[in-house]
Amino acid sequence: MGNLVGDNAVHVDLEPVTDIPNDNHFYLNMGPQHPSTHGVLRVLLEMDGEYVVEAQPVLGYGHRMQEKMAEHKNWMAFMPNTGRMDYAAALPYNHGYVALFERLCGIEVPARAEYIRVITSELNRIVSHHLWIGAMLLDMGAFTPILYTFDDREQVLDILEDVTGSRLTYCYFRVGGVCKDIDDKFIEKTRAFIKRQRERFTIYNDLITGNIIFIKRTEGVGIISPDMARRYGITGPVLRGSGIAYDVRKNEPYSVYPNFDFEIPVGQNGDSYDRYMVRLLEIEQSLRIIEQALDQLPEGPFLGKAPKKMKMPTGDCSFTVEAARGELTYYLVSGGGDIPYRLKIRVPSYSNLSVLPELCQSMLLSDLVAAMGSMDLVIPEIDR
Amino acid sequence: MHPATEKLVSALKELSIQVDNCNYEERGYHFEIDLEADKLRVLAECMLAQEMFLGFVGGLHVKPAIEIVYQFASFERACRFVVRVPVAADNSIPTISDIYQGANWHERETRDFYGVNFTDHPNLVPLLLAEEDVDLKPLLKKDEDLKESAELRWAAPVEEKPEAEKAEQG
Amino acid sequence: MPPELLRMIIAAVLVVAFVFLNAMILGYMERKVSAHIQRRPGLMEVGPHGVLQLLIDGLKLIGKQLVVPEGSNKFLFRLAPVLSFAPCVLPFVVIPFSKKLQIVSMDISLIFILAMTSINVIAILVAGWASNNKYSLFGTFRSVAQAVSYEIPMLLSILSVILVTSTFSLSGIIAAQKYYWFILIQPLAFIIYFISGMAETNRAPFDMPEAESELTAGFHTEYSGMGFSFFFLAEYANMFTVCSIATVLFLGGWKGIPLPLGDYTGIFWFMLKVYGLLFVMIWVRWTFPRVRFDQLMTFCWKYLIPFALANLLITAVLVKLI
């Protein structure tokens, strides 16, 4: 075997890493390209053998400055951006954004549009949780579940594609409603999907939930206490896994969520296994919501009256939705006109990831992968 | 008003912090506080003691001084606070990252975008921007776009409905 | 040319050809079985139902550029794949494919095979060290610890069978299974041996050393082209060796329902049993997630070894009494 690189090799002078306090420790770089960091995330690990002494996430590889773009675009021009922040579950992002303007300007949304919004958002939540289950198991070395969950995802993506036109980065909601109505075919396919999905739970329970190796890899790993969650501002399934039943859909209900009867699954120990169970049970609760919404779906227009050129009053406004990963808040400061003065987007995975340094002290590398996987991070939403 | 929320509001009043009720339907939050920087840490400690969590820390570039916006909310009931604090003349403000560790990253990001210095922050290096873009400060507005802080507040009076009926959120 | 030398040359060629053929068949089987478990068709393009895929893959890998990392120890880096592959070919010389299809029959064939498979540990060590890459080093640490630890239950379970047969010769062991297969009297040893075999060959759920999602590819991260394919071939050859020892020791080797030309066609039963066990190995791989490394070691030292020792003790007592 000859060395074909030869004399034309490019020499890169890398700065040696100085000031490692302990000679027995070494630095390991997880990412930015790595199969387990879901997106472009770099985690700088100081390792003592197999144990992680310190974990520092390094962000910004996907930073696009969405908040500056929002200061130069009116709401219609910025709508597609909202679908690209969290691409795995983009409809709640759409929802928060348009509902923000509706709250600020007092725009009425027809009932049918609200129901359609809820149905599609919950379908999107199901899709996101399926993706997460597959990816988490893939991180742990089980190559099969991801294909089963992607099969379920395909059913939903086909349904949503018919009505929204996209499979991933949705731009479906408008201020005042949604941009296209749902028809009987959509309702039929959704009902068929709900029935099919309920039967699929037995497969997931056999293959994953009861799998002794999976349980051993996730039980007791990455325990987040409620106090830690409060200090870091953790929300979503990560928080609910630690036993706090906080869900924006019940706490500060928006849209037509008060009309539905659903539960908030919580875990007890705050470890990775509880976070997995919470998300699995949330899929079932989303199916319940969709069923009730389909039963209650009223007739009527799907898009209310909204001015083409928005005239915002001066002042600030905040809107919070329950995205698939936690609490998503849009905070808008307007100085009049139709372009925001400032739009702050508070993203759930941002706070969830910031707990990593405290969580991962003296943890095995494999446990770090399991804990990070269980937090369900999507890096583009963190980087915005 | 929920008893825990009442307790929180009276605890804040004891620290001589003015709490204004807001119309939730219009604004999306329940209480608004305009604060001086020296009372910031006391407020944060009170919030943590009353079991609120930190939503976000963001910046707002206005005249005369950049304002840092904090949003606090509760896990147990609907109770959302927006706190606005103008920075000092030398563009600095105390950090609350030892009280709320989640503020660590939010403050780093605000420094990236606005150049505000959070005194006593343990690790104030760029978070989202690259290391060489330390002085980029992308969200600072140009002079012709900059507005007064008073221009960006609600024109109509805050209190529109009777307090008891409107504040029945929690 | 003396007939012995001719025989040895033919045997060598056959063995190497068989190793490559086995890798092809096993690779195809793995990809097809995993595809059907994962609800997809799998290989379909090259040849009818993708049967020629592995052949083309081999040709592709031969043609790839061999990249040697800048800071690595160049001699050791190139030595490691060869060191991994060469000892894997040798066990095939002593495996009894059928009554008259054993190339060399030694009295200590079993020890010979175990010795050869142990050299693999050195090859992994050399590969990880010479790559000058922290991820490879990690994979090496884990792999060496795992391989060395799991050899113990493997040996102990084999010893239990040897106590019954009093011979290390593979053909002798098969001959001793005249009336019944040893799996009936040593079921625990069979299970322990099979699990240790999976751990020895770095197969999931024990594939920590190649943990893709944590370490990119473990000890063979830096290898490309033929270097990588040597490790790949070595892994499949090892799998075959492990399963054939399991077949010989526990499942009666080439014994089965008598066929015409029984002395030579025993190979049919042998292959059936070996590939059945290989199918189980593949099935297990695509069902379970990876076992965490410390749990892997705990399982070996706290569970497998005590059970294997207990099994050995009981066997010794029973052999003495009966």
C-alpha cells in the first residue's frame, strides 16, 4: 500500500491546546460533524479516560441572525423563516408567529381555522416525536426502530403535504387563519392514520420500551431535578420527565385548546427513560386531541380578514406556544408601521441544552450521548 | 388573583419595586416592571424564591440607553412578568447568571448582539457569533432608525378592565 | 512436485478463496436480513436481487485511494490490517467441513483456533495506536478490554465440553457426538459460548469499539479502501469461525440425516448449521441497541464468568461420577 498523498500534502498548523490543568485529561471534540449531535453542534469535552470531566457546547455553526431579518421584513416576508428554525416541527413556530400579530392587532380568527391549526400542529408534534424516537435509538446503536418510526412519519407527511404543500419546513399559517382549507380526503386519511398509529404502539412497546438493553442505557442517566430545571428555564418533555406538569396548552391556553380533553404525561425520576416515556405518551395524547378536533370541526371560512399592510400599534406583545420541544415565546416590540422594531424568539432547546455542562460532570461518554439524545435538540432552532 | 401570585406581587412591593398590571389579551403577559439596574439582582432572587423560571433575557436598542428585557413565568399557574432594565452609562449591567444559571447563555447572546457588558459574568465570550466577530454587534440600530423608549410603549392606558376581572388569569 | 506440497498449495488457495466467498455471502445475507427486518427491500440493483453487489463492492474497495494520516506511524498503520486478516484465515485449515473435508487434522485443533483468534486483539491495538486519532484510541481501549475479558467465559464454556470428550481434536469431538448433540447436555455452555463469541467479534449489541454514533468508527476510522476491507473480511471470517466452533462443539458438526456420498456431503449439514447460527447473530444485531461499556464488562465479569465456572464445576463432578 503506497502513500498516494505524498509531497503535495497540505500542512495545517494547528495551535496546540495548552493549559490543560491535569496531565491525565485530554480534550475530545464531539462535532461539529458527528452522527450524534443532531445538527451542527460542537461539544468540547475534557475527558479523564472514559469519564467526562467537563462538557462545553460551542454554538453558532448554523447562526443565520433570524432576529435581524425580522427587523427588516414584514410579517408575510418573514413567515418562511419561521418554518426553517425548527424544521422537525415547524407548524407551532408558524402558529406562534401569526398569533402574535393577531394578538397585537386584535385580528379575529375564524373557528374553523383555529381547529385546522390545532389539528396540523398536533400532527406535526407526532411527526417530531417519531423522528426523535428513531434518532435517539440510532444514537444508542439500534438501527431498526428509526425505520419503523419513519414509516409512520411518511403517513403523516403525505397527509400534510396534500394540504400545506411542504413536507418539512411549513409555511402554512397566515395572519387570520390558514392559507388552504382541509377537505374530506384529509379528514379520512387522518382518521385512518390515528387508527393505524394506535396499533403501532404495541410494536414500539415490544421493541423499545420493554427492551432490557434500552432500559439499562437510559435509566438513571442524565437526571434533571426540578430545581435544576427551574434555574435553567427548561421546558417541554424534558421538564415533564422530571415531574413538573407544565404545558403551555394547559397553563396559558391559546387557540382552541380549552375545548379539548387531554392529559399531561409526567415522569418521576427525571432520567432519560422518563423523558422517552413522556414523549411516547404525548403521541397518544396528540392523537386524542386530533380525534376530538376532527369531531368538533365547524364549517366556515378558513381565513379571516387581515389587512395586507399591517398597521401595528406601538407597544410590545408576547405570545407563547407549546412547541414539540418546549415553550416557544415570540416577543415583539413595535414602533408602529408594519415592520417589527424588535422580535425576540425564545427557543426551547436553547435553555434545554444550557444544562449540559452541569448535567455531564463525571459521566461516561456513552451516557453523555444518551442524555443529549434524550433532550431532543434541534440545533438550527438553537442557533437561529 | 392566584394566592401565590399575590404573595409574589406583595414580596416585590416590599422591595419597593413597582409592578404594573397588564391586559393579557392584548399583551400576552400579566405584569410589567420597569426597573433600575441596582434592583435587578434583588428582583431575580425574589423571583427564584417564589418559584418562577426565567423565560429569556433579550436586548432592545432604544434611546437613551439599551434596555435589557427579562421575562419570568411560572410552572404552576399563568403568571408572566416582563421586566425592563436600562443599562448604565458605561453599557454595563449586573449579571443574574449565578441566580438563574439559564441566564448565562442568554446574557452571552445579548452581549454578542448589543455589546452590553454583564459584570461578573463567568464566561462572557461569543456564543452565537464567531470569536473574531466579538465587536460586530449586529442588532444595534442605525441612528436614523433608533427610537425613544417612550415611543415604543403602549399608547392607551394599561388598565382597561377592572383589576379583579382582568387579573383572573391564574 | 511432491504431492504434499501440491496438496498444501491447493488447500491454501481454497481456504483464501473460501474466506472471500464467505465474506461475500455473509455480507449479502447481512444486508438482506437487516433490510427485511427494517421493512425495506435491501439490495436489488446489481444482479438479480443484488447478488453481485458484494463483488462490485470488493472491486470498488480495491480501487480506492489509500490515505495514510500525517502523524501516524506509517509502518504500523499499514501492518495492522494484514495482522488482523492473516490469522483469521488459518482456522479454516482445521475446521472439519465434512468427514473427509478437513485440510489438516491436529490433536490440538481447538487450541490452535483459539490462539489464532486471540491475535486479533493485537491487530486492533496496533490499528488504534497507529492512527494518531483520539477516536481510534478510544475504540482500541474498549475493544482490547472487551476482547480480553470475553475470552475467559469462552474458554470456560469450551472446557466444559472438552471435559466430556477428553480431546481437543475437532474431528474427535464430532465423533464423540455419536448419539446426541452436546447442546443437550451443555445448554448453558452453548449460550455462554455464543454470547462470548458475539462479544469477541465485536458484533452488536457488543459493538462498542465501532460505536458509530459515538466514535465515528472506532479503531478503523482512519482506514480506507483495502485497509478497511481487510478489517471487514477479518470480522466476517471471525464470525464464521466462532459459529463453526459452536456447531462442532454443540450441534454435531457435519452430522445429520445421512446423505449419499455421506463422507463429502456432510458439508451441506455443516453449512446449514453454521449459517443458521450466523443468521441468529445478524438477527440479534439489528434488534438491540448497544450495551454501554461498563455494563458490558459487568455482564462479563459478574455474570458470565461465575456461570461458566459453575457449569465447569458441575460438569467435572458429573463426568467423574458417570
